[in-house]
Amino acid sequence: GDLNYITEENVEQLEALPDQLYHAVGMVFDDDGTLYVSDSGRIVELTDGDDDGAFETVTPIAEGLPSLYYEGHSNNGIDIGPDGHIYVGVGATSDHGPLNEPMEASMLRVDPASGNVDIFATGLRNAYDLVFLPNGDLFTTDNNPTEVNRTLRLIPPEELNFIEEGRDYGFPDVYGNPPAGD
């Protein structure tokens, strides 16, 4: 079966391959040298147990993230924040709405120790990569819709957003300038 897009039909195939990466988009090392990978629907830790330079073990840290319901939209680039948590953008399940999954179109914060996942910010169609500046500020790119139809007559520009905790950046209703903050 085609493993590029997760459907109910191929979930069993994916579950039969627990030590594989399916759609790895981002990776980051923490200060201790632990490697985390953003892989289709999950964040995993890769370990080299015998110090031979090859990672033998894939351990899920967080699972069940919306992934590949819409082409190319999954959990994407990741980084470690100043708080030691993993931050990851998760794409929407459609081109321009509606929203269908609780964690879609958002910036998530994952505690690597417990695997707890919090929604850090919302309204991001497909936050593809992110970076923390030395002062702790978080920025992400956001890919906007590409399908013109009667509900979206023009293709909006891509975005670069300064991400603040709890803020909604407007998707699927607003493109370009995010709504005014609270």
C-alpha cells in the first residue's frame, strides 16, 4: 500500500512497522544530544544504544497528531524551546477549512519527559518550520492556501509569524495579518 498518506486502510501497515520513519520532516538535538524527529503523526526519539553511530531504536514520545489528511500537511519542523520542551507546527486537514481535528493548524508544545502535548498557538494553516531566537522569541513560516474556489477567490501570501502563547493567527478565516491579540 501507499504509505505517503495515512488512511484507515493502511494504518495496520504502519503499525506493523514500529521501528520505521514514514514522513520525517524535522529533527532537533537537545542539549544532552538526544535526537528527536518529527515523523508522520508523532514525535519520536532516536537512540544509538551501542554507540556505533547508527540509530537502532525509534521510541515514540508523542503520538496521534493529525497527519497527511491533506497532502503535505503533517507535523513539521521542530525545535527545542528555552523551557526544554519540543515545539512543532502541525498542518491543517484541508486547504482552507473547515477545522476537523483538535490539534490541527497549530503550534504544539511537547514535554519530552512525559509526552504531554499542549496547544501553544492556533490558526496556522501549515506552519512548516520554526526557530527560537537567542532571546527566546519563536518565529514560524506558514504556508497559506493554494486552491482557489468560491470561498477563496485569491491565493493569499505566505506568512512569517512571531508566535505568542495562546494567540490565534486566524486560519481558516484570516490570511496575511493575524487578528488583533487579546
